[in-house]
Amino acid sequence: MNKEQLLIKIVKAIDLLEEEKRNNKNQLQSIINLFIKTKEKIINNSLKYNDIRSSARMYVEMYNDYMNPMLNYLDEVGKDVDDYLRK
């Protein structure tokens, strides 16, 4: 996956998290911030570590919402960032 494709996926993840936050889930801002910082580091070519790898787990720990379909996407993006770092 190239840089542009990964950034598109990260922006979509941020959008999904922002939408979910509108449902009185204000604690999601901490996860959103991790995605924003990751996006900025990718843009600046300074990403050294995947801070969003465990974002799906962090969400579940906050809300116990194991059935939220967004979790699969967050996990996928985390794996994509891992792959990007390996290149």
C-alpha cells in the first residue's frame, strides 16, 4: 500500500471515529488524536512506530461494544500501518 492510499484509509477511520463520537462517546477523542498524529507523521515521513495498532482494543476497553463494525476497519488500518512501516 502506498502512502496516499494509507492516508485515505486513515482519514476514513478518523471520519468513522468522529461520527461515533457524536453518539456521546467523547472519550474517543484520544483515539482520534492518535490517528491524526499518525497521519501527520506519515505526511512528514517521520513515522517510526504504529500508535494506532491497538485502537480497536482501546475502543472496546472504553465502551464494551464488541459488535461495532467499525472495529474491523480500525484493526485493518492498524495492520496497514504496520505493513507501511516494514517497507
